[in-house]
Amino acid sequence: MNRLLTICLISISGLLLIYLTFSLSSYLSTITEIRSDSAPEEAKERREKEALMAKFEQEIAMTKDPKLGYVPYERLLEAKEYATQLLEKQRKQRDAVPNVTWNNMGPNNVGGRTRALMFDPNDGMNKRVFAGAVSGGLWKNEDITSAATSWEKIDDFLDNLTISSLCHDPQNPMVFYAGTGEAYSAVSPGMGVFKSTNGGTTWTPVPNTSQFKYVTEVLVRVENTVSVLYLASRRAYVGEASEGTPTFLGEDGLWRSADNGTTWTQVLPDVFPAYAYGVDDIGLDNSNNLWVSTGSNTFGDKGGDIFQCTDGTCDVTSDFTKKYDASDNMHTTVERTVLALAPDNSNYIYAIAANNSGKMDIEYFIKSTNGGTNWTDLTIPLNTEPNGGCHVEMNQHFTNGQATYDLCMTVHPTNENLVLLGGIDVYRTLDGFANTTHVGSWTNGGTPPCDQVIHADHHAFVFRPGNSNEVIFGNDGGVFYSSNSGDATATPTFSHRVKDYNVCQLYAADLSPTSGAAEYIGGLQDNGTQDWDGGSPSTSEANGGDGAFCHIDQNQPDIQISSYIYNDYGITTDDWTTPYTQVSPTTGTGRFINPTDYDDINNVLYAASDVDEICRVLNIGTTNDLTDKIPVGGAGLGGKKATTFKVDPNTATTLYVGNDGGKIFKILSANGGSLSSTDISGGLPTGWVSSIDVETGNSQHMIATISSYGVGHVWETANGGTTWTNIQNNLPDLPVRWGIFSPTSFDQVFLATDLGVWSTEDLNGASTDWAVTNAGLANVRVDMLKSRSSDKTIVVATFGRGLFTFKFAADPCPPSLVVIDNPAIGTYVALNNLSSNSAGAVKVINDAVFRAGSSIDLYNDFEVLLGATFEAKIAGCP
């Protein structure tokens, strides 16, 4: 972990650089016409590998508690418990915007990062498969061999949807276990282990496991007729309590429970006294011996060792024998180790270890044919295809710099020499790695092996029980099926099996301005920018790599913008029908997932660049003139990079910019020459400003959200930022990533949080009440919300369950309303004006509420009689 710490410190110190000079000619963009399936996609893949840690660093920066210096993930569990209690309360009183039920819009043909796969032991046909997505939860497919079958989600509101591993009890096949937390990106912590006693239908937490935030493997071993549960666990860096003092989350070690989780014991020998190993893989050979591989622990110590336990119980450290000592073999920088045991021959063990040293990131690749007594070094596969083949990168390890993220290996059930190996692509050996063949590629070069396309970044391979020719694959594209990868005489082929497997991780989304149009765009983790057209949940890829912020022009909807990591944009003027224009600066700037906003009136895109600078693209849709590193004078950006942008809906040349120090700046004439800002933070706390929204028709009224733990998350100003009011009130301490005014009322606000959507029906300053608004949604992180006024539709970008929408019902109230004498009990609403009858006295003798979107005029002869209840409020239609 000390390598990771070094990267984080470099990133932090990099923020201190201030550029004092600006040359327009130095930063002009390069603009080329490309197709989304052409060679620049490969350049994108290279940049992704180089920036693999940037996503992790950005997430920590967005959510860490400024007072602590690290991310207190335990507060999310507290928030979840509070949300559950609040749902009970909501049945009795109404705080949320009422009658909101979200509708899932897919995509149903893309998939998403999948690390856990298991064939159902209760299915005699061996066709039913369970899958675990890293932020999308548990799913089931009744027949993985058929492209026609759909996936079914199991539980939208499982306490944690970050599934990392699956197993079943060999003595009771109805008992399943699921480990949670993604150790190999550390962005999504888990909550220990969940258990099903009815074949995966329902799940409950295993007692006393919530401290295990990153479970890498779960396994049941039968010991003296007792089903004993083992879990492999690692800790992860989550920030610094003080400079040079890293903070970690979770527990290292191999943990054992023989009493259904009531008690747990760390049973693997320590690296040093009281310092456990980080554990990666655990497995059983065909003699029921337990094998364990290790990764670096909290202190960066001693990854790469391999242990075996042959004892009947494996309940004490002395039961474990070290079968491979990494240090003794001159391997001292191992971060992660993957094991593959031959199911039919306990003498054959394969192991591959990753360091964190750039493109040549495989530390060792070894094999034993005598049960671990001796080991032989194996040749590490390289990317050797010539330029124009499967990859641009040549003579690099097959993992291309990200072996700590995507690395897996599986041995054929009855052939110890046939092994599948996964990194970015898929490789196979038929002779125990004397020779290795590249059999599946993420790019389509047209000739073998490039013609066998399978999504990049592999995490799990499982042979089908009863037919070892067939294999399923879990990767960043979801699940793939092969009917012949286990057949030594066949050339492997692959089929995407993601029908309705909606576990996409969206960073951003936008929607067409046209009323009733089911046309959207979304930026997805490692699944590009997806384009929804014609109301179908099936999408097409507009741009590849990591999709990020994206926009649809609200005046010319055929103009659309996609973005890749940092400042790299694709611009179309015909809804992606013909080749798009790629626009990017000559040097990489901005953030990994770079915040942007778009001025639909003047066709200008604004984006983060460097400290006290912005990136801007003028004349979107025509000349697409990008200028990077534009300095912001005046208050600048507070000596920091931008974290969010908002174009004023009332004056499009006015731009609001937030930073990670709790500051908001206002820039007038943002599309002009020299830029100068004014600080309008008005007492906001230190933290990552994640979004800003401005009331249409009233630029003095704004809301801002802060995603950092430990500070007020929602703020409101009624005077253009002179002062801000903390309106968090009963909202728990959890990251708020986005906030918008409701398209029906500026008294209503929706929030994107790490526990779905929350909302308020009535902004009321510091007394504002918030409530969970997740009907139809899931216990999933939400990154962005957008809306359109034409039909009052909201779109929700979730990080694990794809895209959701909700359309408010047509407003039943008339544009204006005249109150007549003696109004009956009830609520009287008008879109615009509400007035009393001026022809004669209007007497209110009952309980009555008057609401209007613009004005309420009560004439002099208006009268409320004693005993009546009367309320007048400008609030729009309810």
C-alpha cells in the first residue's frame, strides 16, 4: 500500500502548481474526424491504464471528511440504518416529493463490472448462473447457454450491492454466501458477508462480518462434518488523518468461523507479530487441502507468499505451511497474487503475482507439478501484435499496467494443462504454459485472434459443471459465455450474455429537450458513452473507453457532447449518425472524470483544467474551438481546480464554478476574453462542491451540494451567494453528489446520494425535511440528476443500476383561478395567478389552502371568518 500512498501524495502536491503565463497558441486543440470504432480507441485504452489510480484518488478527494482527512465509510452504514427508520416514518407523514416512482431505462444490452460468478448447485441442468456486480448487486440467469434468457435482479435493497465473491455450502447446496467490497479498486467498500438459506432467493447479513469491508473470497470447507466458512480479506487506503499518516479501512487476514459467523478467528500466520497478511485467493484442491495466496497488507508488507493447510481443521496458525516465499525468491514488491488449482490433480498449482510497476507489472508467474514442493518460472505473455493488430501497445505484459485490477486464472476441470488466463484480454494454454495463445481481444482487428471480441478487463472465469468445454467470463462488460473455450481442439468464441443485466455504472447523463422523447445520453465506467434513441432500453455506443460528463443541446438536440477521461471530447451534430469530431488539448489537463457544463444558447462547453484555470470549447457544432488552461483572474478558483460548473439559466454568459475547498465563484462574460471571478461562497464549509443549481427566473436563488463527509451537504442562498443557509437538517451524513430543483416547483429539491435519491417537498431553510425517494430504484449510489421543463421529466444516473426516469403527471390546476365566495374545504392551486372575487366579499368559512405559481391577490373585501383555517402560499401546483 505504500506505493498507493506515494501516488496520492504526488497528486496532492501537484495541486500547488500555479501557472503564471498563458499563451493561446500553446494550448490550441487538436481536432480530428474519427469513428467510435477506430484506432483512437486504443489510445484511450492506454491512457486508462496510466490513469487507473486517478479514479480512486478522485473518489477519496470527493468524499473524505475534511476534518479527518480520510473517508469515514462507517457513516454510510449509519445513514442506511437511519434511512430504513425514516421510511417507516414516511408512511405517516409526507416530507418527500409525493408519488415519485422511478422507471428503469436500461441499458439492457451493456452489462458492467462483474467479479463474482457461480453456477447454481441446485440446478441439475447446470444452466442457472448467479452473478455479482461490484455496485449493482446480485442477479440470476436461468439458462446462461441461451442468448434469449434475461437476467433477474435478486434484491434492490440489500444492505450492500458491492458483490465481490460467491460460494455455496457443499453439504447443503441451498446455502449460499456472498462477499462484499471491491478490494482491487477500493472505491466501493462492502459490509462483510451475506447468506442465503433458500438457494439465493433471499439474503441476510452473516453476524459479525461488517468490519470486513473488502472481502476478496469466500469459501466453505467441510471439516469433521462441519461446514466451516473462510473469508479472505484486505484493507484499503482511504486517506490521511494527518500528513504522512495513512488511514485504512477493513481488516487484513484469513478469517475462519465454525459457528455460522458468531465468532471469527484470524488463522493465517502473521507477516510480523500482530501484522496480518492481506489475503487474495483461497481455494481447495481435490484432497480438501486449503490453499491461500497473499497480497500486500496495510503496511505494504509481504505479498506473494503462498500457504497450504492439510490439517482437518485449519483453526490455528501452525496448521499452515508456507509453500512459496516471495522474498526468498527475490520478489519483494508483490501487491496481489492469484492462484489456480487443478480440480482433478492436487499436484498442479499455478500462481501469478502483480506488482504496481507500470506496464511490466507481473512480478512472477510460476507453476508446481508436485503439490508446491518445487516451482518453475513460466513465460509471462506479452502484447506482441504488430501495430494495426489487436493492440497498439507492443511487448508489454498482457495486463498492460493494471494487473492489480484485472487478473484471473482458471484450470480446466479434467485437464491440468489447459488453463485460461485473463488480464485485459483472454489467453489460453494447452500445455501448462509451455506455449500461450491469445484467444480473445477487446478490439476487433478482423483477423485471428482479434476477430474473437470479448470486453476488456477480466475478473472471473468459471467452467460449466458437467460440460467443461463451456466457460463463463466476468469482466468490465458484464458476463460472456463460450461454448468451446475448454475444448482443446477448438478456437474459442465468445457471446455477450447481458440481456437485462443492468449493472452499468453511470457518472453522468442528459436528456433530449423534446416533450415525451425517450432520448438520453450517459457516460459509463469502462463502457463508453451510451446513446438511447427511440424509447428502447437497448443503447448504442457513441464513444468508447470510460464515459464521463455528457450533454444534449437543449435547442438543437442533434448536437451532443461525450467526454472521455480528462479533457477529451467527442462532438456530434447529427446524433452520432456519422463520424464525430474529437476535441482534446495537446496536453492532458482536468480531472479523471472531468466536470463540465454546457451553454446551449451560445454553444460553449466549460470544463476543469488546472489550478485557477478552466478549459473552454467555443462554437460547439461548427468549429469546436478548444482553448485549455485559460486563467481566471480576480478571486480565481481559490488556488484549486474546479469541481463543478453551472451555466446560469437566466444569463447564459454567467458561469458558476465550485472547488474542493468549499468555494463557489461567479464569472461574468464567461464566453469572452479575459476571465475574472467573484467569490460568492458566503460561509460555505470546506469540502468538495459537487453541484450547483440556479432557479430559472431568479438567479438570486441557488442550491449547492457538498459530497465530503462531515460537513453540511446541502446549502441554499436567496441573495446570490452573499449568504448561504445549511438546509441539511435531517439528511444523514453521506455524500451528496448532485442536487436539482424540481421541474414542477422551486420549493422542491431532489438530491443524488450514495443511498439513492432523497427529496424535499418544501424548502424551509434550516428546518427543511428530507426523505428517501427510492421507489422503483435501489440501494445504489446516484451520481447525477437532470430534468427538462417541457414535460417535467427527471433522469437519474446511478453508479451500478443504469439509468432511471420519472415524469410528473400533467398539472391538473388551471393557469389562473378566481376564488369564489364560501370556498369549500380543500386546496386551491393555480399555475400562475390566484385571486379573490373582486365583485363582492369573499368569505372563507372552512379549512382552505390557496397556492399559486406566480401570485396570490387577496382583495380588500376578502374575509376569513372566526373558526376557519386559512393558508395562502406561493408554491405552484403540488
